Amino acid sequence: MWEALQNWPGAVALRGAPVLYLLVNAAHILGIGLVIGPILALDARLLGLARHIPIGAVGPFLAAVAKLGVGLAIVTGLALFSVQAANYAGNPAFLIKLFILVLAVANAVSVDRGRAWRRAIETNEIAAVLHWQAAASSILWLAVLIAGRRIGFV
């Protein structure tokens, strides 16, 4: 299965064109930045930093940028994975990263679809559940970042 993925035209093109690989890798890093920066800023606000800034004024924008970043990071990550799928599939750091990524995305979806989030946007009142979700979010997304950096060293 991993062999077939490594032989799809996109993976072959990435292996055969170092500049293309470089650009996809750079886009992946951009995606990561578009996730981590806005998420940490939003989490900090939900945890009580900059209380004078209404959640409704920054929350939806930061969440939208982070969603764009997640999409970009996943698409480019899949492309990069395909280049050496067999190696990555056996890499413990990669597997840990995927597990933490699933938890981080699940937490983000839970926040985005939750009543507490909608109420915070409308009233600027931060429910206790959002404090916990924001703390978990910061920890999880930083853990994804660290696990991702670890992949190359395993």
C-alpha cells in the first residue's frame, strides 16, 4: 500500500523536482504557522489575556485563519508523506504526531461547534469549559509541532 502511494504521480514529481519539494515543504511550514500563531493568540485570549479585546472582535477571524492553516498543513503534509510513505508510516514520532493532531483537531471542532464558543462571541463571557479547551488546545498544538520536528531525528 505504501509503495503504491509512493508511486503516485504527485510523489514521483516531488522526488524528481527538488524545487517543487522545497515549495511544498515551505507551504507546509506556512500552514503550520497559520495554525500555531492564531490558535495560541486565541487560546491566550480565552485564558484571560487581553480581556479588553472582545472575543467577538478577534475570535472568528483567528479561528478562520487557523482553519485555513490546518487545511494547508494537511494537504501539503499528505503530499510530503507520499514521498516516503513507508518510512514515515514506521516512524514513531510521525505516528505520535498524527495521534496528537487528531486530538487537537477534535478539540478545535468541539470548541467551534460548542455553545460556550458562540456565547463567548456574542457576550464576551468565557465559560469554564472554554478555559479548559483553550489550555488543552495550546498544549496539543505545541505537542503536534514538537512531534513534527522530532520526525526527522528518529
